[in-house]
Amino acid sequence: MDPEQSAPTRAAQYVRMSTDHQRYSTENQAEVIASYAARRNFEIVRSYADEGRSGLNIAGRDSLRRLISDVQSGEADYEAVLVYDISRWGRFQDADESAYYEFICRERGINIHYCAEQFDNDGSLPSNVMKSIKRVMAGEYSRELSSKVFAGQCRLITLGYRQGGSAGYGLRRHLVNEHNEPKAPLARGEHKSLQTDRVILVPGPDDEVETVRRIYRLFVLELRSEREIATILNREGKVTDLGQPWSRSIVRQILSNEKYIGNNVYNRVSFKLKKKRVVNTPDMWVRGDGVFEAIVDPMLFQAAQTILADRARRFSDEELLKLLSALLGARGALSGMIIDEVESMPSSAAYRHRFGSLLRAYELIGYTPARDYRYLETNRQLRLMHPDVVADTVVNIERIGGTVTVDEETDLLVVNQEVTLALVIVRCQPTPAGSLRWRVRLDAGLRPDITVAVRMEPDNRRVRDYYLLPWLDVGSNPHFGMAEENGIHLDAYRAEDLSPLYHLLRRHPVERAL
């Protein structure tokens, strides 16, 4: 080295790899940056790399965020940052955002060098003009690419090809070639390997297809609610395609998705260019009707949509209370049964959901029931919770290797055909002095080996903890009270425990059954 040559300037390099083009691989960027550094007497002392990251904004670009943080905190041990070109710094949709991050660096004496650009970033007028143009072009490239990709996806939707996402219960993804000839089924997590291949939806296993059809029959013909349907399926030991217990929301999704009648629907929700998620109106949806093999009768599907639409009609709070007040004037009294008998009104469940309880809705229209219904309202909530507690219990026990059957008449769980387990949800009753009490009532006629008492919080909506009650210990006194601190020996488990019964059963002598 020439002794008179000045010491090299310390620099950091920033590289970003997205899916734009192979020429933007981090290796190619680093090679160009190294050549630039050698010509301009820079020594690269630090590297920042964002692999496979979009340049639309800084979110998710951990390395760029760390670079900016190092500069702002004074921890940056370099005087320059070398970047392949302006697009690698970012394809920000607002060109000022790109300039802002560069300004942060320059303000602290660290200049940004764009190594593959045809101009020097020296602050001159031509440089600033070119830089501004390039920033706008970088953002516009992403907008144009997004529009082209979206147009291509829309065309594939109308042709009957699936654009990402799992198939869902009762359906499966299948690979076809460019001539629409079947190639092979795709397992969960598998993707096509050839650009010319496409993915379609086909009927899944026969038992899943029959379960989907049964869900529609229960909903339309027997007028069962989504929660009731989920409870029925869980009691029969059925699980979803993900191996999870059924829930109201999963049943609702099956009842409302057009893919079960062979329709391919796209663009229900937009999230373009990393901007705010937008739920689109039906006129903006992209459709391909009848492109898959239907597994549900279209007439049955339409009947389900009519029921859902009628139920989902949006009333304001004022309209709901006005209807309730009119019903009170006509009937002279109110109850959940009276409300549900009127077909033109929202259900009592709608009032509970909107106002928290029927009693609260009654208060708002100045109606006081002849008797105190608060106890009944709480008990109703607890009854609705019970099927979900049973379903979660079954899943937790099976997860640790046990087998469980549920007695349809008693709801007793039989673990490994040996141990009987009962679940009792115990309402919380605050005393006038402010302390909490729970009154446990066990069914002496069932005599389960173990009862799990699920104690509720004072609002009777959240679980407080769980108590293990062997029948040998409590059978002689099936009705007893519990306080916040109990003098008798009971094992309690917090509500936050994700698998409480796993611990309950392991710590109890009957763990041999598992």
C-alpha cells in the first residue's frame, strides 16, 4: 500500500433481497458494493441484511431499523452506508419516507452511497433531482407490479384456480397442469413447484363431506344454532381438519363460504402495498361461479344464507329498544321466550350480545320484571359455557394420551374406560360484605370418580380456577360452600393454565388411568 494513501473510510453495507429479480440477490448486491468500496477507498466494517423483505415500508425490515437505531444512538462505528441502488434502500410509497431515513443518517455525518446508480449522491442539484425521480420510480414500480399481479390473480380466479390459503374442512387442494389435467393431491403445507401448474379444490374425505352436509341440514331443516351444532359434533368426538374441537365460529364459516357450492371468490379483503386492511363490498369481489365440484346443494346453501342475513340485520341500539318497548306494550311482560316468539324481531341472544344481558335491556326501557331474573340469566350463561368446557377437557385429555367417551345423557366423561369425570361450573356469589362465596352442588346420583369444579370470577363470565374433588372425599357431603381461602385440602389450578386437567389428573392417584 502506498504510505501516502489516506486511510480508508469506514463504511457499513446494507443489502435487501425481495422477490423482484435475481439480479437483486444479496450476493450480487454485495459484489457491486465491494467493487465500489475498492474504487472509492471504503473499508466495509459492518453489514446489515434484510432477506426476503418487501421494501414498501420499514415494518419487518429489522436490519434497516437496527441501522437507523445505531445511527441515532451514536453506536454506528462508520462514516458511510453503501447501498446497491435506491430501490434497495426501499420502494417506499411515499418518496419522502425514503428521504427521511437518509436524512437521519446524513444529519449525524453518515452519507448514503448508491453504488449502482449513474450519479454521485453528493447533494448537488442534478443529484437531488435524479434521486427524487428514482425514489418516485421505485415506488411506482411496486404499484404497477401490484396491479399486474392482481389482474393475473383475478383471471386465474375466474378460471377456477385457487389463490393461496388452506382448502378448509370437507375440501382438499389438488394440483393440475397447464392443460387442467389432474396431477397429485397437495398435503397441508405443500406448494406447487412448477410455474405452469395450478391448484383447484376437490371434495375431501367422505366423512368430512357428509359432516358438512349434515351441518347445513341441522342449521336449515332443524333450525339448530351454530353453537348447538358445534356441541353435537364435539360430543360425537369429531374434530376439524386441524384436529381442533368445533366452535361456533368454525361452524359459521362453513355455513357462509361459497366454496362449498363450487364458487371461487376473491378480493373480499384488500391489503395492497402493505396499507390498511380493507373489507370490500360484494360488488368488488372477483368471482368464478361453479368452477369447483359442489359438496352442498345450492338450494340448501341459499336457505342458510337467508337465515344468516335475517339474523344479521343491523339494528341500532335505539331501534332495538324501540322494538322491545313496543313488544312490552303489546304483551304486558317480557322474557327471552316472548322475544324469540316474534319472528319480526331480533332474537333474545341479539339483545344479550348488544346490551350485555336482557336485564340491562329491560332497564333501558324502564321495565322491571315481576321477579329477579339475574340468577336465571347467570345460570343460562353458565349452561351455554358448559359444552365448551367439556369439549376443551376432552381435547386436553386426548392430547396427553388418554381416550375419552362422553355419556350423551349425563355428560360424564369416561377416561380410558375406567375413570369417570364430571365437570361442574360453580357460579360466584358475592356477599353483602364484599367477600366471595361458591356453592358447589354435586349430583349424588352420578357418583363420578372425580369432579372438576370450575369456579367463576365475580362476573360469572371468566374462569377463576379449578378444583379437583374426588368422590371418596366429598361424596358424603355433595352440597357444600367454598370461600376464597378454604380450610380443607383442595387442589386449585389457575384459570390461565392452558391444560388444567393435565395437571389435575397427573397429581391425583388415578393418574394410572392415563
